[in-house]
Amino acid sequence: MDEAEALQRAVAASRAVLGTTSPNPPVGAVVLDAAGALAGTGATHPPGGPHAEVVALAEAGERARGGTAVVTLEPCDHTGRTGPCTQALLAAGVARVVYAQPDAARGGAATLRAAGVDVAHRPVPVAPLEPWLHAQRTGRPHVTWKYAATLDGRSAAADGTSRWITGEPARADVHRLRAEVDAVVVGVGTVLADDPELTVRPDPGRQPLRVVLDRSGRTPADARVHPALVLADAPAAALAALQERGVVSVLLEGGPTLAGAFVRAGLVDRVVGYVAPALLGDGPAALQGAGVGTIAQARRLRLVDVARFGDDVRLVLEPTPTTTRPTHQEAR
Ligand SMILES: NC(=O)c1ccc[n+]([C@@H]2O[C@H](COP(=O)([O-])OP(=O)(O)OC[C@H]3O[C@@H](n4cnc5c(N)ncnc54)[C@H](OP(=O)(O)O)[C@@H]3O)[C@@H](O)[C@H]2O)c1
């Protein structure tokens, strides 16, 4: 197996543990033996458990000696709840380490090199690591705003009803998105209108933290979203509070008022929009109060992916760099 293939295998292994590793990064690792054959694959266990390298090395056993470790993130050099991965790699006797993304804070490439290991940085994007890298870079959790709307951009009908705008396959995809994040966030307006549970179904054994932003204490005690964390903070402070709890990735599920507040504050890092082949004509827009008064202020996005789910279309977009920065006024 060549190193590029091994890296893709490592990325796939890490994708499978998304949502289970925070505050640690979801890392994937593959160990090739000295002849280049696959000897072990691993991904990060939940906090307190072994890191990806250690899992892959354990599977490889003696075959790791003289072999190559291919890792999605630069191996760590620090002792947290588990020992440094650099030491595990040295103890196993690997001759070469290849990694895709550098870890500026804790990476151990220099330690490995100093010990005589051939270390190569192969810079390729690793999608499962993006939220964690983002959190490292910005000091706040990564936010994906997800919404469902009709073709004319309505997120509910004129009478407030909104179930179900999209079909079953799109709704199943939303459950997959929830399973991959640490926290799901809604505004109290959505709780009052829809009384959503916001769980992942079928239950994967671990549920994201459910969060309601509610500054006036209107969340009913018997709301189906419970047990939920109810926060009275503005978006930036709410994200800081979530980060304190080890949250790295957030799925913002609405509604339009709260989404508008996040967009206005420059706190949306990815948009996942499900567009249904239906027209409503009236009813609330998917986004309200985003602080855009004229076309020149439109929040421009870059299309990352388009996919079809049954009769619905899923668009994945990211802000273009100039629109991610909040203005001085918004940052206050
Ligand atoms: N199609 C979709 O994807 C989708 C998704 C979700 C909801 N919906 C629909 O949206 C409708 C509800 O809309 P909505 O706009 O009322 O829901 P929302 O955005 O979930 O909730 C709005 C409320 O959040 C609270 N909030 C807390 N922190 C806030 C902040 N920093 N900025 C702004 N608001 C904050 C405010 O109440 P306080 O001032 O009391 O704190 C505000 O009234 C329903 O009809 C629902 O079905 C559609």
C-alpha cells in the first residue's frame, strides 16, 4: 500500500470516530510494515483512551519495527491523560512517520527527527480534522449552521408549521450531522414552536450535548429537548461557555432569528442547506436579521458540495474569507 493510500485509509478511520473524541482531535493512523504492507489501522478513542497511533501500533505489533506510520495529524509530544505518541512510535521502532496536518501546539515532528526517524509532512486537507483545527486556530468551537427551506427560501409556512419541509433521506442525513458534532444548538423560539428532541436516531450510544439559547427563561421544563443546557448568553459568549465544556464542533439548527444573530456576528463557519422542491410564498425566511441592508453587504459563500437526498438538494458552503471577519461593531 503506498503512503497516499494509507493516508486515505487513516482519514476514513478518523471519520468513523467524529463526535466521540473532543476535546481531543479525531485522528486516524495507519502502520505499514518495512515492506510497505498494511500492518495496523487506528483512530482516537474517547478522552482518556489511546490515541490513533497507539491503536494502530498495537494492531501492527512487531511488524511496526522498521515500518512507516501514516497519521492525519502530527503525532503529539505531550503527556496528557495518555503518554506522548512520539514515545510510542519510537518504542515501536518505526523508521518513518508521515503526517498530513501540523499540530503547532503539541506536535512532535522535531522530537522524532532528533531521534533519527525519517519524518515527512504531506500537506493534504483532512476534512474530519477541520473543526478541531479551526478551534485551535480561532479559540472557539467550529459552527455549522444547518437549515431546511423550500425552493423560495421559506423555513416555515405562514401559520408557523414547518414539519416536514424535506423528505426522509434528507432528515436521515441531519441525524448523521448531529452524530458528528459535540453540541446541537437551537433558540428558544424553535423549542416553543416545534418541541424538537434534537437527538441522533437511531441512538448511536452517544448523544451530542443539546443546547437552548434562551435569554428570558421561556424553555418549558417538560420540553422534549431535555436534558438540555439552557444558556442566556449572546452567541460569542455561548460558544465560549461551550468550549469550556470541551465542545469543539457545534451544529446550529436554528431557527431564523438565532441563525441571523450568528451570521451577523461572523460566527458561522459552514452552512448546510437542504432545499426542498416546494414553494410556500409566505412564511419566515430561513435567515432573519443577519445585518444585511444592501446587496453590497451580502454574505458571500463558496460552494463546497452539492448532493441529492431523495427529492431534496443539500448544499454545503463556507464563507469566503472576507465575510468571516466580524466588523468592530459586531465583535463587541
Ligand atoms: N426549517 C428549518 O430549518 C427550521 C429550523 C429551526 C426552526 N425553524 C422554524 O423557525 C420558527 C422559530 O423561529 P425563531 O426565529 O423564533 O426561532 P429561534 O431562532 O430558534 O429562536 C429565537 C429566539 O432565540 C432566543 N435567543 C437567545 N439568544 C439569542 C441571540 N443571541 N440572538 C437572538 N435570539 C436569541 C430569543 O429569545 P429570547 O430573547 O427570549 O432569548 C429569540 O426569540 C419555527 O416556526 C420553526 O419551525 C425552522
